[in-house]
Amino acid sequence: EPVGAAEKDNKRLVVVSNRVANLNAKAQTGGLAVALGDALSASQGLWFGWSGETSVDAKATMPKIETKGDLTVATIDLTPEEMEGYYLGYANRCLWPSLHYRLDLALCNEEHANIYFEVNARFAENLMPMLEPGDMIWVHDYHLIPLAEELKRRGCTSRIGFFLHTPFPSPEIFAAVPHQKRLGDALMRFDVVGFQTQSDRENFARYVCGFMNGEELAGDLLTAQGQTTNAAVFPIGIDVGGFANLAKQGDGLPSLLPEAPDGDMKTIIGVDRLDYTKGLPERLRAFEALLEQYPQHRRHVRFVQIAPPTRETLPVYQDIRREVERLVGQINGRFGDLNWQPVIYLHRPFPQDVLARLCRESAVGMITPLRDGMNLVAKEYIAAQRPEDPGVLVLSRFAGAAEQLREALLINPHDVNEMASTLDRALTMPRQERWARYNRLRQRVETYDVTNWRDSFMQTFASSDDDPVNVFAK
Ligand code: GDG
């Protein structure tokens, strides 16, 4: 049943994100799209964002408005220069690597940064006429940090919340990001700022206190330079039952993967956009080390990596693809045989039901990002398991999901040998231990599901209304 404080108070929910999901498409590859599709389905809300298209006259064109059931979707095009500067430029070449601790990959071009702030102003300009008094505006992710500031500048009085899907790095890292001061000030203009984990929230609080002269107040409130915001933790989750049902659909059908002649073949599965944050080369090296150091697994294990393309026009993404493909070839060439291919690497998206069935068929879920806001695949792997004979989750300590999924086998994704020995442990773990770990993990995934994420955000959002502290802050 539809829930959320927005509904109770009859407040309309307005979601703003860089891209709106194509609600008709089967294969969604973004965690954001997957989660928000669920979060909005029960609400009579408005979803506003970029269409994903470019057009030269985008700035002179009105938003395109479509109604899909209970939901209104409004989109604008970007000009080619805007897409280059805002999306491919500042957001994805500067902010994305910086938020994932990769200052070495962060490129900052002044013109890109200017366009990023300008596009946020244009989002606000186009959104303003569609807003109604009392709307609750929920803004998503690092593309739109300046949006509250831009809306308020135009007289918007609605409450505006923000959720960061990526990590918030340690303050020393954030302070090194070009234009960090503008970003910090802009974040403080939201009424609620939501993070995936306690440690992200702490990093932000340390940034506000240490670099913005701010302080922590009672509850989750932070104040700096006359602005007060509620900074809190809302771990994102999945539709557990929905994913489990997709996984079950394959029961009784022939396996999606080739059967081994002697029936003794275990599968390790990975599913990630081909992004440098996901630790794919390290993961492949760990699989290679497993075959090298634990020869008993040769011919009895395979590693299936689904890695759909992402941000392909950027050079670092071309580099990571080349590196991954070289390693796959190296491992298959070195260890494979006429009737055994150790690595099955697929550089394209698959329908969600195929992913779910693959997770269920796999003895090990190998989720080893170098940094990740949450990582939904870790939760999906758990949801897909057979309760009576579950697989084992091998999970990076640096995925936000590790804060909740403590009964997974937690690894350091930079340590190839530790990952190899952990894979051996996972492949040989007795059923009793697998079952005990799975039960706890399944409970945690069910508690922190996508509905809980939405409702807890909405509740905090609603209760930050008329807060006495806001009066004090003025
Ligand atoms: C960002 C943050 C955070 C993947 N390949 C295919 C496919 N997927 C689906 C997965 C999962 C989603 O896409 C990916 O979500 P993740 O959480 O793993 O990662 P990001 O895309 O980096 O998402 C992340 C998330 O936002 C939510 O806040 O958890 O930390 O980086 O659902 O299953 N889906 C289909 N075909 C594919 O080939 N259908």
C-alpha cells in the first residue's frame, strides 16, 4: 500500500534527477532508475529531469510533459555544449571520480564547471512554473547539488531534500575538489541532505565543521554560515520480493549457463556497469590468483561478469574497458581448455530476470568495488538465493552495503591474494555456515528495502517542516 509522509499530508512529491527512467524499458542499468521507479510508482508525483537527448535549440524549448498512469514526467533536452560541460564534464569527469576518492582521475575544466552551474539554473528555471505550493521536492545525486540554491533564488518556498547516491568522501578529499566551497554552500541550502551510510554522513559533518566553520546541533542538524540542514542516513534498498520472484522463475528450467560434463561446476557472478570504481581488474586478478594458487578449482569454477557499457565517450572508460578485456583474454588463454572457459565476460546489458536467475544459479556473488555509495547488486544477490541452499556473498569493505551486510565475507578489493583465499573459502563453505550467514543478510536486506528507504526519507523530510531551529537560523 502506498505510504510516505507526503501522501499522508497530501503533499505532492516532486522528484528531480539527472535522468528520468524510461518506465517502459525492460533493461534498466542504473541503480538510481531502478530505485526511483519503485519509489514513485505509488505516488501521484512529478518526475523532472534531462531527456537524455541533445538539441541545438534546447534552451528555447519548453519541457516535454508526459503522463504515465499516476505519474507526470517532464523532461528537457540539453544543448550539445551543455551535455559536454555539465554531464560528461564537471559531473562525470570531476565530481564522480572525486566522490569515489579518485582525485588522480578528476579533471576540472573551468568552462565545464560554469556550464554545470548554468544547467542547474536552467533546471530550476524550467521547474519553477510546474511547482505547486506545498510540494516536497526531492533532488537526486551529484549532478544537481546547486539546485536548491537556484530554486530558492527564484522564490521557491517548498521544502527541498537531497539524496547523494555516491559516497561522500573524507573532508580532506572533498576540500580538494575544484569549486568545493560553492558545492558545500549549495548542499547547506537543502532542508534535508541524505546519505547512504553513517560514514558518509560523518564525512559531511566533518567537512561542515572543519572546512565551513559550522557546527553540529541536536539531532541530525548541522549549521554553517546561517544555514541549517538535517543531515541523515537513508541506506537505499531494493524490491526484495520482486527480485526474488524473478529469480525463482527459472526454477525447473534448464540452466542459463552450459552444464559441466561431470555436473561439478560452480559459478561466481559479478554484475557492474563497466566503471573504474567497480574494481573489475582487481577482481579478475583475484580470480586468476584463485586458479593459480588453488588448482583444485580449475575446471570446476567459472567467473561470469556482466558489464554493460557506461559513459563510453570518456577516455578513462575506454581505458578500463581495454584493461578488463586484456585480463579476460589473458586468463582464458592461460587457464582455459577446449571444454572449459574460465571467464565469461559480457559487455552488454541483460534483462533483469536473466540477472536474477544468474544470481540464483551462482555459488558466489563477487561484489568488489573500490568505492561504492551502496551497491544494489549485493542486495539483489542475497534476494535471489535459494533459502535452503544459498550462495555466499563476497563484498568489498568499501561498498556502502558493507555497513549493513556484515555477515558477507568482507574483503579489501585492493588485496588480490586476500580476495583469492576468500573465494576459496566461499566456494568450499559448508551449507550450515552459508545458511546462517544468508539468514541474517536476507533479514537485513528485507528491513532496509526500497520502501523503507523512501519512507524514512519522506518522514524526515516531513518532520523537518516548521522546525524551530530554522527560525533560530534566520
Ligand atoms: C549508483 C551508485 C548505489 C546492472 N547491469 C544491468 C542491470 N544492472 C542493475 C543492477 C542494479 C543497478 O543496475 C546498479 O546499481 P548499483 O547500486 O550496483 O550501482 P550504480 O549503477 O553505480 O548506482 C550505487 C546506486 O546508485 C543506488 O543509490 O547503490 O552505489 O553508484 O540494480 O542490477 N540491470 C539490467 N541489466 C543489466 O545488464 N536489467
